[in-house]
Amino acid sequence: MGNPYAGEVTLTVNGTSQVCKLTLGALAELETSMNGDTLFGLIERFDTMGFSARDVLSVLAAGLRGGGWAGTTGDLLTAEIEGGPIAAGQAAARLLALAFAPPQDDA
């Protein structure tokens, strides 16, 4: 089970539960794969529900790799994601929200 306080989301891929996390390296890889687009543009698309399936796959692949998965975005094209496209989109949106959420005040 992923720890949301550590920015983690759990996703079941091909029957195996995987922890996803958008580490700094994963975010850099994600940004590189976006062909000149920015992370803020990506976040805005998710915020306005204007994201694409490619956006979802890119975020999930980066998050999975940030969690230690050795696969590629291409591997996700044929993968079975538990919950289907809706669960995939929700997981991608949650990853972005956790990665860019302001810190919680513990006081």
C-alpha cells in the first residue's frame, strides 16, 4: 500500500501491486518526454479534465519508475491496469496532486 504522506500511490499492473511516486528524477524524465510542454501545462490539463490518454500513460510510467518499476511506457500500452482507464486516470491525477501539494502544517 502506497503512503500518500510520502507522495506514493498504489497501482495494480498485470495483477501485481506497484508503488508509484513522482520523485525528482521521475519528474525530470516526465518533462523530457513531453516534447517541449511543461509540467505546469500537464497539471493544468489534469486540473481542467483536458488530459489525454498519453498524458495518463506518461505520468503513470514516470511514477512507476519512481517507485522502482523497471518497465517502460511501451510496457504500459499492453498492460492490464486494475480498474481500467478510470483508475489509471485517477492514479495519475493523484500522483500529480501529491507531488505538487503544499506541505501540511503539523502544528
